[in-house]
Amino acid sequence: MSQSYDLFCRWKHVQKIQSDNAGAIALGVTRAAVSSWKKGKNAEIQFIERMAHDIGDNPETWSALVMAERSNSEDERAAWKRIAQRLAGVALGFFIVLGAALPDQAQASIARDAVHTLQADKQHALYIMRN
């Protein structure tokens, strides 16, 4: 199984697609292309980028992983894997910085005169969170 097929399976899951055939149609590739990914071949980069983008992953990291699989030498494969790890680290660093920039405290919106739930269902009251 290739990185392309792994990504395709993740993409199908996010898209709520059950079969490889339906996924191939939705992605705009043939069933034979998906079958070849399953057998170890890799997808074209434009499909890698689209699937990664659609599931919210870093397309560059997936592209580097695919390039590592396509490599003919161990040195080249190792270089692409290092690039993929660095790109994944950059994406993680971005989300850490983004998380640090968010407000540190959330407060429940408690409007005493507003009815957020059915009165009979007070034990399962709904509170709207705001920053």
C-alpha cells in the first residue's frame, strides 16, 4: 500500500465515501488508478495536494512522503523523509503559535432571563460559550 492510498482512505473517511469506486469518481480518477495506489504506485501530485487540502493536512508534507516513495536511492528517500518531517514540524509549530494567540479564558453566556432550553430539561441546560 502506498502513501497515496493511505491518504485516499483518509480522504474517503472525511468525505464520508464508502467505496473506492465512489471515491475515484468523486476525485476524478479511474478505478484503475486507485487500484494501482493500493498496489504501491503513487498518485499524481495534484491529487495528493487536493486530498491533503480537503482533509485539512499539509499538502507539502504528503507530497514529500510520496516523493520519498518514488525515490530510487536510499539517500534520496531519506532526504525526502527528512523534508516531510520538517514540514510536519512547521505545521505543528504554526498550530502551537495559533493556540497561544487565542484568548486564555472562555466564559459561559449566562443570561438569567433568557431561556436556552426547555424548562422541563433543566438538567441538560445549554450554555453558549464566548470569549
